[in-house]
Amino acid sequence: MRKYLALTLPLCALITGCQTTSKQNACDGFAPLRPTLETTVYILQNDRSFANDVAAHNRLLSSLGCGN
């Protein structure tokens, strides 16, 4: 039992040392979608629901203050 405890404590200390301490940002990993004019026209003509999804994605990022 003591060997187990002797191994567990250093492992716990090692694992806690790997945690990130930087503040997470809601914008991390996300960027606005900016298709070219030709792509935008094609999507609007052929897949309106996807065009709406792209617009909603960009509005959400804008409301969160993400994305230039």
C-alpha cells in the first residue's frame, strides 16, 4: 500500500503541472467565413440553407467580438 501511495503522489503532482493556466477565449479556434464573391453567388443560387448557416456563424462571431 505504501508503494502505491509513494507512486501516486508524484504522478498527481506531475499531472497537475501539465494543466494550462492561460485564460481561454471564446474566439479561440474560430474565424469568420469569407468566401470569394464567385463562391458566394454560387452558394446563394444553389444552397441557400448553407448560405444562411455561414451568415449565422459570422453574426455569432461578431456578437462575441471575434473576427476581423
